[in-house]
Amino acid sequence: MQRSIRAILFDLDGTLIDSAPDLGAAADQMRVARGLPSLPMADYRPFAGSGARGMLRVAFGMQPEDAEFPTMREEFFQNYERRMTQDTTVFDGVSDMLASIVARQLHWGVVTNKSKRFTEPLSRQMALFASAGAVVSGDTTPHAKPHPEPLLEAARRIGVAPQDCVYVGDDERDIIAGKAAGMHTVAAVYGYLGEKQSVAHWEADDVINSPHELLKRLKLA
């Protein structure tokens, strides 16, 4: 790469942590409570990156414009809050990747569309985030991704110019936000995308199939 790299920022769900089991269980609990049969986790997993919208769509075929959506979303949020780290795990290779980033004296942080209601307790409960220089949530700034402002806020918090940052995410909105912020973008395809979804049209600067590939792809290892 021609640019210098001083910081690496990450999306959260589907990039650093696998929260699909807890997100799916929170929605499935709502189905069971209404006398509907439980759905397999495989149905929920591909949509975990969409949060409540994705989970309620799978569980009930519900859309955000439906009249009952706000009420159902709050019930989902309460279910999820009670079990937020029960079955959530760190993706294989992420801990080693972050340790290597810290060892190279690079900054790292998180920029997610998850609200502070969840990211703050989650980041306190998971030791993974102890070395993060910034955790920017979906409601930290007036805008959420794909707007670049959350990424720019993270860069400000860690004191690194946006052009010296890399942004890694598993959704097209991550790549859109990263490009708009002037950052080098990396698409992580090991999370919730599945084999059927192509990321070629995202036009990310790099694509990784596992966390282990990141530093090599960025020519930092």
C-alpha cells in the first residue's frame, strides 16, 4: 500500500464478534411466546448484521414500516439485553489479529450501528475491547453508517487522520462509509454474508476470508 497505516477500525457484529446466536435467540423467544414453532439458527444467521430489522423480518416477516414494528422491536431489544453475551463469541483469529495490531503500536477501534444501549455494556463485559482506542456506536453521532461521520468521529477520538485509517466491515454500508471517510476499506466475508452473496460490486480496496489475512493483506505482516 502507498498510504501509511496508523489505525484499523472495525465493524462489530459479523466482523469482530459472532452475536448471531444471541440475536436469533432473542427473536425466536418472541415466536415461541406467541405459540409459533422455533426456527433454526441457520435462518437467522445471514441477517444478524441487520439487527432488529433482520431478526424481526425472519421471525415474523415484519418490516420497519409495519404499525407494530416499534413495539415488537422494543420487546426484541429487551430480550437481547438479557442475554447479550450468553452465546456471543469472538470470531476465530480476531484475538490474535488485535494482539498483533497492538504489538505493532497501531491504534484500533470499533464503529458499529449498534446503539450505545448495547455496545457500552457489551464492551465492558468482553475483555476483547480493553485495548480499543474508541468505540463509536450507531447513536454516538447524529448519523449512522453508511454516513462517514461515525468513522470520522472514531478517527478523531484516537487522534489519527482518516487517510491513515483502515476500515473493516462485513456489509456494503461499511464500505460506502469507509470510502466516504477517505479510509482504505476491507470487506470481511467470513461473518454473515454466506457463499451466495458477492461483494465484488462493493468495490472494497481489499477482501479477507478470515481475520488472519488482514495484516498480510495490508502488508503489515
